[in-house]
Amino acid sequence: MYIFVLTRAGLSFTPLPRNKIIPYRLDLKLKARRLRKESTYSELLLWLEIKNTKVLGYQFHRQVPMLDYIVDFYCHELMLAIEVDGSSHHSARVQRYDKRRQKRLEKQGVRFLRIDDLRIKQDIGEVVREITAWIIGNSGHI
């Protein structure tokens, strides 16, 4: 794929950088598909706000398998995972699992934004502004 730029000198194009593909267990592909069909209310609210390159032109995907895990939302260009944490993430056991999972994925270059699902339900606009601010502060996007 290419980026096309129209300048006074004419049309120029440059190849898009290749996104890093993080391997995953093949059985997770079906699980991710099922999770997309069974999204929580908070996940659906956030998805409606970030799909179709609505946030600064970046494309997000839902329920993306990586290694032995599935992240809620992922942008390949930014290597950004967004996790929606509901009440089940408050237990010590789940927090330990989340921490181990996040460390493994960070070793692959993935960066994380964790958002409490109540915040999404209460003020989705503020959550989207937070995501936008993160992208501007961490991607060189102006």
C-alpha cells in the first residue's frame, strides 16, 4: 500500500510502513470472533467512537488475538492496545493475570491504555479525548 501526496510538483507516493505482525494461537481466532459478537455495553460504546478511523485517522480493530491473549481494541499503526476493564478486573487474581499478560505483550512492543468501563458509560466524550491526547503525545501526530 502507498500514501499518495499531491504537491505543486505533481503526485508523489511513498510506501506505507509495514505493521508488525504479532503471532497468536490459531484457536484464538474463533474466540475473538465470538467475543466480538458478545461485546459488553462499554465495549460497544467505545467501538462506535473509534471505528472507521474516527480518531485522528487511525484504524482500530476489535478483539485482536496476540500471543496467547486477546486485546479488546488494537491499532496496528500505533501498536496501541486499549483494554476496557470492568468489575471483574478488580480482583487480585485477575489483576495479576492482567499484569503478566500486559508485560508479555509490551515485550512485543505493544503499548496499553486501560480504561474503566464505568468511565466509558459515564463520559464517553472524555474517554475519546483521553485516547486522542495519548495518540498526540505518543505518536508524533500533530
